[in-house]
Amino acid sequence: MKLFYLIILVSCTVNSIATAQPISDEFRDEVILTYRTDTISCDRNAVIENYKQGYIATEVSYDELGWNGDVDNCDEGSISDIAMEKTLQRINYFRKLVGVDQEVVFNDTKSQKCQKAILMMDAENKLDHYPTTDWKCSSPEGIEAAGKSNISYGRHSSGSVPQYIQDAGSGNGAVGHRRWILYPKSHEFGFGSTNWGTAMWVIGGNQNPEFYPEFVAYPSPGYFPKNLIYPRWSFSKKGANYDLAKIKMYNEAGENISYTVEEVVNGYGDHTLVWIPEIELYDESRGTDAYFKVEIDSIKSGGEYISYEYEVLGIIPEYSSEPASIVYPTCSSSNGSISIDNTTGYQSISWNNGEQNTTSISALSAGDYSVSITDKLGCEKVMEFTLSSTNEPKVLTEISGNMTSFSNTNEIYSTDQFVDGNYTWTITNGQILDQTSNYEIEVVWDEGVSIGILCVQFSDFESCKSNEVCVDVELSTSSTEKIAVTNFQLTPNPAKDHLLIQWDRQSNLKMISIYNSAGAKVNSLKTNSSEAQIKLDVSSYEPGLYFTQFQYDDQVVVKKFLKI
């Protein structure tokens, strides 16, 4: 039975032979079955999660390794339980990755012998499946384990598992280390490790599995972690004969991929075909999915010639989904957008708004959107989004102020809203005298008209506009000369407890009314000709802006004050 050992940091020279010739027509008549992997799982995230749990999480640090042996004293020692556990988990991860369900377990006795075997290799500073008794730290148990194990140098514990799977080096063209680890019948292993090398007992300890896979391919059909695709590809099938087999490989463009076939070597595990395709996994874009189609024609099995074809999609396992960037529409406008960060590549993209094969859509209003992404393996994923408008415009409800006034009369008007932004006022049959704040203006109404119209609209700093509010003001005309505003005094202004209201004794003042900023009357004061001032108690007034209206027979004058 043939064995393999792995030496790290050696050149990877390829032993190549000629490609198998096409099967002749007389044999092609006997090909009665074509096997296609058209039932692969489309659960990309499951492959990624298994990678994180079975591969990333099983890395062992030197602190975790805990090897307590000593080469100088020929003490093989042992490694920590967590290091053994993670190594076993990583072995079984690779088996499940390629569709081998039966898990392996570690046998304590075999593991103790493996520990002695790798101590010998470490002490002698070389690898050999047949060490002799004159080796440093030689022992019968170590010699026995060396003859039944995969052995490697350069990595410890679980770090050696991907080295065995990769099977680099000119002497490993038959990928023997890989075949032993992925053999469906394998059930009981042993394992030992120092700081610099490992021995994995792989021969014997077999058990017939409940399910024997149709074949074991590496990389296997479907989603496969891109960083675990190594130069040597392999196809193993129980009892298969590859004498007339021919391999065809294609990329996603349907172009043929050249390859070199390794010599077929049987005698351990399942019969295996190995080839090295001329591919570049990380060319223009490291994150892009890498698609390959494999066809193996005319494999003889059980007296029949069978053809197999399957698809492999190398994926970056860090990318579990397509994150999206969303810009929500504002002001009930159609200015939203959705962009999916699909760096993995795709076969087709279809949005529910009709857009095709684009990773972003724009000019969107509020609503529900979805995108169907079909990847290079033909698997479909649907993503759904709900866009709602942000920064909805403020709603104005009313304008406060005197809705009955006189021509050539100054009036103060304000909105019911006091927030930062821009208030656009428009006036018909009047003029804006002063806009001391955005939400308040002073106007004078024209002569000779009966109706004045005042409108206001609010817009925030993102140009979201509110509804427009308009009011009609009834205007009365009079030949009486307009009373000068300077004839009226409000002191102090701002007022806290009392407000002194003074006016011209000669004027024909009838009534003084106080309005709050919402236009509600809060006080009315009657006057007579003998009065020229009133001291008003405002201590109970709410802080804010108030309007004092002076009512004459034919004219109204308004002055404002601030209560603090």
C-alpha cells in the first residue's frame, strides 16, 4: 500500500503526461449514462457559514497548541484538548465540503503513537515513512505510526490539514494525502503534533458509510471557497477505470481551459483522476465568483462507460450577501435610489421596475422594490426593499392676524409654525413692509380695494415645500387721514409684568384689543376721550409675541409687543 509524506516549502514541479485520447466510436456506443449535478444546493450562505465555523474557527494558535514535549529529552509530550478538537473539526469540515457524510474520530492509542512518530521527525529534522531504529528519539510505536500516517513539517495541528488537502510538490501528483482524508470509508484516525510538524494516522480504521457518494471531486460541485481551490483538481470514484477518460473544462464564457493530467496511481482510497487546469483564480477582481464547468467522458465503472459533468463556483467566503446602499426619496419626490454591492459577479439581474442587468436603479419614489439576482451557478436570490419618503414637508394650517382691516393700514401677520426654514409670502392688493422673521411679516393694504389676499409657503433647507396657505382680508376704505403710528407707545417692550399703553388724547380711539400670535383675542379694553394711557397687567400672559390693535371708527392700527 502506497504512502505519502509532505515537505513544506519545496518547488511545485508538475509531473505531466499526455492527455487521454478521445474514446473510439466502438467504445462510445457503450456509454449509457451521463451524470449531471443539476441538484446542487443554492444556499450560498450555508457554505459560507460552514467555512467560518469549520475552517476559520478551527485555526489553532501556538498558545492554544500547548505542546508540552521536549525534543532534547525525547519527550513526545501531547497537545491540548482544544488543539485536538479543532484539528478533528477541520478534517471533518473538508470531508463534508466534498459531500462525504461519515465523520472520522481520533483513536487515543493511535494518537499517542503519532505523537512519538512526529517527535522522531522533529528530532531528526526530516520526514520518512520508514524511519530506522538509529533515528534520534526512535521508538517502536513511532516507527509503526510513521508507516501508516500522512506526515508533514512546517505547520502544527489544524494548520497541517489544508497542506495535506493541497498536496503540493512534485512527488504528490496522485494527491495521496487528500485521498486518505476524503476517503468515504475512513472513520478512525490518529493524530500527533509538535510545534513544527504533524502525523495523521490514516490507514485502517475504515467503516462502510451509510451513504457512499457517487464520486468525490475536489473542488466539489456547487459553491466552493475560492481560497481552498488548489492547483491540483481531483475526481475519485470507487473502482473507476480512467484509461479512456477525457477531461473537458470550460470557463463562464464557454471557452476551453487547458490542463495537464497527472499519472493515475491506484492502490489506496478510491481510484482518482488528477489534473492541473491552467486557470487564474485571482485575476482582475479578487472578489468575483470564478465559474468552471467540468466534463469527464468515458469513465469505466461496473462494466459501463459513464460521463460526468458538474459545475464549480469559487466564491469568496467573506461575502455572505449583497449589501445595498439606499437613498430614500425626499419631499415626496422621485429622487431615491438603490445600489447593490454585487462584487461577486452575476449571470443576470432583474428589478421589479423593469430595469435589467444593472446593480443600481435611481429616480425612485416611495414604494416597494425587489431585485432578482441569478449568479453564475444559475441560483436565484431575491432582495426586497421598502423606500419611504424622508423629510416630508411641514404642513401649514393657518395665518394669524386681523382678517378685517382698512386701506393704508399696517398689519402684522404670522404663521402657526415657528421652525427654521424659508417662508415665502405673497400678497395681493398690498405691500410687504417688513419681514423681521421668516414666519412673520408686516403689510400695508392698498387703497380703493375691498379684499386683500395673503399667502405663505414653507420650505426647509433641503427644499422640501409645504402646502400653500392663503387668507382673504376684508378691507374698508375711509377718507379719514391715517393716524401716525408714532402716536402710540407700548412700554416697556419686551414686557414682563405690566405694559403701559399710551396714545394721542386727540385721537378718536374706541377700543384696544390684545391678540396672541395664534390670532386669539386675549383682552379688550374700552377707552374714552379723557384717557390717554392704560397700564395693563400682563403677568399672567404666556411668553411670546402679542399684537395690540387700536380700533377707530374707520381705521385699525396694530402694534406688537413681546411678553417675557
